[in-house]
Amino acid sequence: MSDATSIRVEHSNRASRIGLAIVSGAVIALAAAPWWADRASLRLLSEIYAYVALASLWNLLAGYAGLVSVGQHAYVGLGAYVLFALAMLAGVHPLVAIPIAGFAAAIISVPVALLMFRLRGHYFAIGTWVMAEVFRLSAAQVSALDGGSGTSLPAAVILSIAGTRQMREFVVYWIALALAVAILAAIVMLLRSRYGLALTAIRDNELGARSNGVDVARVKYLVYVAVAFGTAMVGALIFLQKIRISPDTAFSVNDWTAFVIFITVIGGIGRIEGPIIGTLVFFVLRQTLADLGAIYLLILGAVAIVVMLKAPKGLWGLVADRFGWQLFPLERRLVIGGKQPS
Amino acid sequence: MAALVPAIHALLVTTTWMPGIKPGMTTERTGCDVEWLNTILQGVLLGGLYAMFAAGLSLIFGVMRLVNIAHGDLIVLAAYVALVTVETLGINPLTSLVIVVPVMAALGYILQRVLLNRTLGDDLLPPLLVTFGLSVIIQNALLQFFTADSRKLNAGDIEIASIQIGGGLAVGVLPLLQFALAVAVIAGLQWLFYRTALGRAFRATSDDQPVAQLMGLNNAHVFALAMALSLAVVALAGVLLAVRANFDPSIGPARLIFGFEAVIIGGLGSLWGTLAGGVIIGVAQAIGAKLDPGWNLLAGHIAFLIVLALRPQGLFPKVQG
């Protein structure tokens, strides 16, 4: 039999098959949420999807590619501003403007990456923050969108999404869910590809990856641009839902970078499940501690520091390593002739 | 290219604002020139403050390859420590340095021993994330205790005193003092690094940690001393900042960014380079502000990006980062 010499790589195991079944079931139930959830819950769920997407993208960037950016709010705000500019000034349908915002950010991220990659390690982090500041201050200078004071989407633009208010909320909800699922799926596919192998190698040991022939600089570059693309689409959608934009909210370091980093670190950096678990923990904490105001952020920062020092693999890392769990089929096991080498 | 729009806008504005271009201004040209000279001078003096932000940052990066994201928030914390000291003891803010500097230095020592030493290693992530968390914690703790209100320290008559230096130019005594202190701090650090036993310990751990330890140095203690020294400089910078302008809990990250830009422009590891870097950022901001108030900060960042594009190693590089 030819089967005897065939070698293939098995990605899934029993845990990942159960995990995928759970994820699929959850996605179907969540897609049906307009029929079982009230308006406030839909808004909360949309917000959760946005954070799952942002944290997953940051995790890909920092956890896998080793590019610790503290300036991803640059792309959230950029995507949002491109959407507002296209919808208000060029008359583009807001839903069409979302992918265009992604492409615009990807194009702008190319020269930005060229500049930022000149900064090594730690300095790259602060460099990305400078870039985000440059974007914010530039947005404040765009007088067509009311500069520093910000602006709102006109009624005509909002009406173009759908006729009734209820339908509009449903449409935006479904797009938020679809975007988060698409971003997660894209990351899973990426990690299963050759690039995923390269990224995992870079995550585990950059020098080792390089000595095994991985073009580290090129992989990092591609990941940076791809993450800018996704982050800007999420940003565009977030502000389409908010309807109102200003430079300080669109380029908020707390909302779009600090929270995202804490979510990823608490959940488990360098693992695809981490951002999902982290987002759930983040929203549970927020719903219970939100009344505390500034103290809430203080607690969140302290929790992130403790997790980083005591459990650097995050909450998911603690559980997954112990029980061998994985939600997504990402494992690589060599299967020779239909049997696994023991 | 949303980022380019303001740049083009600025070019247009620049040409119309250049002295001597407008017709019928010949009689005012000298006045205008003095105004520009004054702007640049103010920028240079402001650059001294930025150099002080940068010196503390550069110092700890040089010794332990740690970039402290909470650096700016620690500057603001020092300003609030000074505020409390001034309000409880009723002394001049400049006198309060006698208390603020040792308090911040002690805080730096403890912070390094208890928290930051645990983050050091080959992995970049822990120090970045821990200092980022620290930044958020300091900001929100200050917000909780002091609210978001703007505060300022009043240093008395020295604030409005100025010296005429001829040609219609005058410099404030306070900005001049601030610049002189920055030069003194950098000269002092330079001396400490290259002329003292402590400086030798700093350089030894910077070059090779395990070997330094084999030679009998306690790295944890050396690092803590470096952080204490860094926060002593931070304390001085914080008090000068608080006397110079309004401050509130949220302004830390911007101070970190100015200091960082000065470090990169000056070249990694070069203390005098940070002074040059600070002056360049200060002058760019002053010129930007004169062109258009909205251009104040943006001009500084653009100066940084231009240097990064043309000379990524900085003006006076010393170590490979």
C-alpha cells in the first residue's frame, strides 16, 4: 500500500475536535442573539467581539511575531477616521467603507513599518506610540471632520445601513460577530500554514528560527501590515456603532491599547485562546467593578502585572498545559502511514 | 494619506509666515527676526527639560537594557510629591527638592528591588508589560487621590524675573536655571559614569552581567542604585515641570515620548546626545507652536521621524541598541 510511506501532519486531536464543536455551537447561538437578547445585551456582545478581535490581532503581533507595539490605537483610530471621511465626504456606503478602511490602513502601515522597524526591541514599542500620537494630532487638524472637537455621522448615512432602527442594530451586530469570527479564522488558517510554523518558531526562539532559514524580517513585516488591516476594520466598525468620533476617543491609548494588552496578558499571550478567555475575564471584571472608576483600571493593571510575573502563560496557559486542552486545531503531529510514531 | 494632509498644510502656512515675505513689512522685519530668535531661544531652554526626561531614561537603558514605560508617569508622580510637600510644609517648590529627590530615589530603589529586577532577562515582554501596567496604575492612583484638575506649583518672584541680553531679547531666569540644571545633571552623570567606582559598576553590569557578578558585584543592588539615580533625575525634572506649566495625572505618557525622542535623536547611550536631542525637540515644538498652536507637539514628533528616517542611529551613537 502506498499508505505505508505517506507522511502527513495531523492538526486536530480529541480536545480540539470538542473545542471546535463548542466554538461552532457558540457562534450559531450568538448569531441568533437578535432573537433571544435585548438591545443592551446586543451592544455588550458587539463590544466583546470587538475586543476579542483587537486582542487576537495584538496577540498575533506581540505574542507570535514578537512585535510588542503599544501603539495599535493608531490603526483603530485611522480605520474609524477613514470610514467617517468616506461616508461623510465621499458618499461611500458605510458598510463598503469598512474594508476600504482596512486597505487604507494596510497601505499606510507599509511606510510606518519601514520607519518603526529601525527601532529595536523596547524602543520599537515607544516608537509605535509616537506614531499613534502623530495620527491623533493629524486627525485633530482635519477641519473637514471638525478637527479636535470631533463629529457625528449624519442621519442619511445611518439610514443607508437599513430602514428601521432595529434592523440597523441587527445588521451592525452581525457584522461585528462576522468580523471577529473572520479574524479568528484567518489567524487559525495563518498559524496552520507555513507562515504559522515560521511564526511559532519566531515566538519560541527568534535566533533559532533565523538559523533554520526563516526570513524573520519579512514575516514580521507581513504580520505588521496584516494586523494593521484587521485592526483598522475593527476600529471602523466600533465607531460606526458609536456614530460619534473625536481624535481623543478614536486614538485612545487606554481603550484600544491598554485594555487590549491586559486582556491578552491575563488570558495568555502567544496562544490563540488567550485573548478570548482574557476578554471574558475583562468584561466580568468590568461589569462587577465598573462603579469603582479609576480604581478599576488600577486593579486591572495590578492583575496584569501579577499574571505576567507569576503565570506568564496567562490563565489559559495554566489550564491548557495541565489538561492538554486546545480550542482550535493548531497542534502539529506527524502521522506516518496512518499511524502516529510513539 | 491622512497624515500627509497637515504636512502640506504646514508647508503652505510656513511660506506665508516666513518673516519678510509679506509686502509692506520691511519696517517690521527686525522686530520679526527678534521674535523668531526669541522663539528658538525658548525652544532651546525647553529642550533642557526634555534632556532631563531623556537622561533618566537613557541611564537605566544603558545599565540594564530596560525601557521604563512608566517614566513619564513617574515624572508626574514627582510633581505631585512636590505638591504635597509644598502644601504641607509651606516651602518654595525649589526648596522642596531637598525632600522630593530622596523620596523618589528611595522609591526607585524599592521599585527595582521588589518588582523590576524580576522582569529582567532575555525576553522583552515582561519589562515592557510590567512598566506599562505600572504606568496605568500610577496614572489612575493619581487620578483617584488628586482628581483630574490641573495643578501648578508657584515658585514666587523667580517665575517672572528675566534678564535682558540685548537686541530686545530677554530670557526668563527660571528657564535659564532649568537649562543650567540640565547641563549640570548631564555633566554630573557623565562624571559619575566615567570617574567613580559606582560608574564603573554600572558600566561593568552593562557590558556583561554574569562577569560583573563574578567580579563580586551584586547586580540586583547595582540595578536598584541605577533606578534610584534615574528617579532622582526624574524628581528634579518633575519639580521643574510643575513650576513651569500646569500638570494633571494624564500628561505622563507625553513626557515619556519627548524623553524617548530625545534619546533616539541624540543616539543610544550618549548622555550629551540627549541634550542635543532635547534641544532639537524643544526648538521644533517652539517653531511649530509659533506657526500654528495645533502644530506645537506635531512638529516635535515630525522632527523625530525625520531623524529616524535619515539617521536611525541618532546624531551621536555610542552603543548598538
